Amino acid sequence: MKVLLVGGGGREHAIAWKISQSDKVDKLYCAPGNAGIAELAECVDISVMDFDKLVEFAKEKEIDLTIVAPDDPLAAGAVDAFENAGLRAFGPRKNAAILEGSKAFSKDLMKKYNIPTAAYETFDSAEDALAYLETANFPIVLKADGLALGKGVLICKTKEEAKAGVKTLMLDKQFGSAGNRIVVEEFMTGREVSVLSFVDGSTIKIMTSAQDHKRAKDGDEGLNTGGMGTFSPSPFYTKEVDEFCRENIYQKTVDAMKAEGREFKGVIFFGLMLTENGPKVLEYNARFGDPETQVVLPRMKNDIIDVFEACIDGTLDKIELEFEDNAAVCVVLASDGYPEKYEKGFEIKGLEKFKDKAGYYVFHAGSKLSDGKIVTNGGRVLGVTAKGNNLVEARSNAYEATKWIDFDNKYMRNDIGKAIDEA
């Protein structure tokens, strides 16, 4: 079969790698792709938001299955565009992708269906939000309602910080229209865990757990990023936590969306906080996480095409998801200065060292081909992933593998998975 993958980051490289393992796939295209994906797929220069051109391309090439990976096209209705043209596509339709596309919607859904989450208030005006802060308890969390590349969340320790945050989101529009409405949320403490799942509208199948590191600098200091590294599984995601979440969060979310006439087919990413009062939902994403995908898919045994098709056809109950009994750690190699100002265009050396090395992977996030060389082309450049028999071994392997890669202004955190030592 012929498959089209929409996207061009590290997550998409990991998905492309997993698709390329399938015996069912004869030809893989990726729009727009990147230098790493180009080794697995034929990359086509079409924007993820140009639905007309994507559909036209899929028809022209007689694509059998399209996978829409990033949040923006999903929230804007990319899957609807393919389905309206009579084409098969994996991912939630627009009315279901709102689960991620609007923080206010997801919080209201959780309140209505009694899914555990932090207490919150929603505001459409900066004036009302600022008035509310006068009597609020601190620390507090401010969230842009719309999509903000995973960065529209501000943790404010004081009233002054919170007021400045309202100005940043609602008045200065640092994240554009995503900040037209904000959610002001109770600050929760505990361990964060990410859990990815496949959903076919009724059935939900849970993938292995993971944990992301969002802050730019060691010790969880610095600005929020799209993710500086991750590990899987999370030692804090115990059997008891899993049982609680299956009963109180996972299936209830799928059923709630169905009850609202927003049947969800695709991937739901559950961002959880393990509080002293039990697990609570921090956020939902309506797609694979990045860089969680880079540690989850290398551990997955199933043919991913089988799973994608089962989600579309409503037959996920017939699939038994299987994961290797091991661990994986991903360390992101970024451009120094990310997520603010950074230079790009530097040659990346050492990529060939990953060839034919079992259990080691380098997933491209921000790279491109230039004059026959692969050069840096973004803030997050590469995700270096390694597996091991356990998390300690996987972490050691991943950091060893980061030494194989070199480019000017290479930057990384040195404490990815350090929490493993505390487990």
C-alpha cells in the first residue's frame, strides 16, 4: 500500500521509521518531511496546512492511507478534508481534535463528566482575569486556550507574575489568537506522567507510559520548550495508578467525547499529574506527543499500520498492543539559545555512526539538506534515543550516543531521566 505522512519533526521521523517496518507498505511519502525522514520516505514540499494540495497529491498518487501527525492541521480539519474527498485518513476529525484545540473545552468536558483534574476558571477578558487574581491562591497556572506549540502554559508563583502572565497571553498576544481566552488553573504538585493511547471512537488501548522534560535547562530551570527529552516507561506509573486511570480517566474521556457527538478516532495523549489525592489530568493532546513518540514507538512490537487501520475501522478491540520489556531514553540535541534566539545552518556530523546499531536511533526534528550536507534547521535539531534493559542502562546508552553527534552551538540537558534515580 501507499502511505502519506503529514508532518516534518522528530515525532514524524519516529512514526515514519515505525511505518517503514511494516511489510504492508510499498511506498511512503512525507509532507514536508526533513533530512532524516528523507532516508525512509519520498519527501514532498507541501505545507501541513495546505489541505487542498495535500488532498490533490493523495489522489494523484493513489494514496491508500494518510496519517496526520501535528496538532495544527488536526485542529483545523485536515482529516475532514481527506474524508470529504473519499480518502482514508488517521487522526481525529476537527470536532474531536478540539479536545486539544481548546483548553476551555477540555476542562469543561472533564467537569461535566467527573474526570479528575485541577480546579479552574475561564476568562475571555484580561480585565476579568486580573480581577480574579486579586483573591486567588498562589502559585497558579495560566493556560492559553488555543494551540501554542506546547508553550502556552505559565506557572506563576506570585500575584505579580500572574498579572504579567495575563498581559503576555491576552494583551501582548505572545501566542497570537491562542491567548484570546485563557484558563486560570489550580497549581497541582506531584509527578508528571505522559500516557499515549489509540482510540477507535469506542475502544481505547493504552500504550506504554513516558515522562517528558519541558524546561530548557538542567534542574527544570529556564523557559518552557516543546520538550528536551523523555524516558519510557515511567517508574512512577504503577499498577495502582494504571487501574485508577483506566476506571476514572481513559474510558470516561472516550465515552464523554462520544456522548458529546465528537467521536474520537486517533491518538489521545493524557498528560497526568500524580497528586497526593490521586492522578489528575493536566492536559489532553489529540495526537502523538513529541518527544514521547521517540521512546514509545521503538518499544512497540505491533505493526503500526494494523493499529491505524483498526482505529479508523472501529476494530481496535481486536488488537492486542504489545511492548518490549525494556526501557528507552531520548535526549534532544538543540540549538543553543532555543526556545528564543538561535542560529541554524550548521553541518551535522556523526549521523552515520547510528547506522546498523541495534537499539540506537537518531530522529531528526530540525534538519535539512543543503549542498549535499545535512545542516541544522530549527531549535530542536535531533532526538537521540537509546534502549536498554532498564532505565538506568537506557539513559547511559543515550548520553553515550549524544557524543557521536557534533554541530556548532549544540546544546542539551544533562539530566534527562534523572528522576529515575529517585524511583
